[in-house]
Amino acid sequence: MAERRLLFALAHPDDESFGYGGVIARYVAEGVDVYLICSTNGDAGTVAEEFLDGYDSVAALRLAELDCAAAKLGLKQVFKLGYKDSGMMHSETSRDPACSWQAPPEEMARRVVEVIRQVRPQVIVTFNAYGGYGHPDHIAIQRATALAFSLAGDPAYITPGLEPYQPQKLYHSSIPTLMLRLAIARLRLAGKDPRRVGRNADIDLVAILDHVEPTTTLVKIGDYLKDWDAASACHASQLGGGFVRLPLFVRRLFAARQAFTRVHPPPARPRVDEHDLFAGVTLDAPQQVLHGREQS
């Protein structure tokens, strides 16, 4: 194990690339062991027929795309929890007993605890309490991760073969409000409803803005935008290779930092006070973990 270890607890095959590809690439390049929990198989995603050639299901395709992105980003290990994709809130798929939204929260939290105790990350990143844009799968894994963060270091919480381990920092991803406000204003000027946007008109930009949390951490990622794009391109079925992007020099000027909200330890004031997810982290000696037991 590397001295620094970082765990992303996310929901879908593509969340790691579309949302976090730049920051993952940065920390991997710095020698950090970066791990990923992907809670669902992505089977409710909208996929054009031509992408399914050679795959027996949407889930198989999207998990293969995740494997591609994981290799591009250099992830140390991906933990696939295997829940079905819930789709958007109140959809038929969100009522499926096998989807993550319907999973008992304690069950999902236990599975996250098991991953934490296995890989022993000092830092964990997940979505905010609204799941970024209100997606039930995002909300489910965020709740499970928050609970797991508090349970992982508790000796009374038993996971056979795995010793307690308490991560030091927990982050939520944050959203730049300026761009969001501009998008809402532009839609209103065009006579469009900012509460009904996206491919299926099921994303509410106003609700996203209402649930934004204060940014405490800005991480520079300008040198890793090409790596971010390469990982995103793996998710071709979700338009990963088809986004219209600004030129790299423009993105390096205006989109070269990724924002996060530090949940634990909480900030003294709601302001940016750090530029590294590992700021203030106490590092332990490199270790190997085999079958849940530490070996120096």
C-alpha cells in the first residue's frame, strides 16, 4: 500500500470519469493509491443500439466502459457493489427491489465499511446530500458512505477478518455556483424551464443550486485535462466521447480547479481554506493488507 490512499464512493459507471477524472489523474500521478466504489451496474442508462454490439446487456457494456476508464486513470482497484441502476427519482426502475435506492441503508453502509477497512483510505470523497443533481443512486451511496465513515473505526462494529480503521477526512463534491446561475439565467431568457433540462428533461437546475454546499477545497487539475478526457471517452455510450469541449488552453484558464466541501473535519468557517485533499493528513507507514489483516 502507498502512504497516501484515497477512496471515491460513487454510484454509476462514468461518475468517476465525468465528475472526477482530473482529480483522480492528479493524485495517481503523485503516487497516491486511488480506489473506487461503484455501487450500481448502470443498466438504466440510455444507450443507443449500436453500442450494444458484442454485449449481452446495458450493464455489461457500461461495466466494460468502467474497466476502460479505470485503466486510463490508473485506479488501484474498483469495487463493484452490483446494485441495479435506480434511474431517476419516481421512475419505474427506482421501485425495483434490486436497485440501490431500495437497498437497506445499513446493508450498503456495511459493504462500504468493508471496503474502507480493506484499503484503509485516509481520505474519502462522495456526493453531497442531494446527490449532486438529485439522482437516487447518488443519494443512496452518499448516505451509506456517511454512515460507513462513522462506523469504520468503531471496534464494536464487527466485520469478520477486517480490523477497524478510521479515515481522517470526508469530502463532498461541490459545484461552482457562478456557472450554474448563468445556465439558469440563459435558459430563462430563452423561455425554457431550468427545472426540466437534460436528455430526458428530468434534471432540476434550480434544486441543484438550492442544495449546493460551501466550497472549502480547490484542487488544481489543469495539467490532467487530457487524462480526464481520455477516461471520459471510454464511456462512449453515455456521450463520453461526444461532448463539445472548449480548447484546452481555455479550460486550463477557467476550469483548472476542482471544488470540494470538507465535511470532516468541518471547517471553522464556510470558505476555501485548502488546496489539497491530503492537507493535514497524518500518514502511516506503507502496509500490505492481505485477507483483511495488516502486515508490515
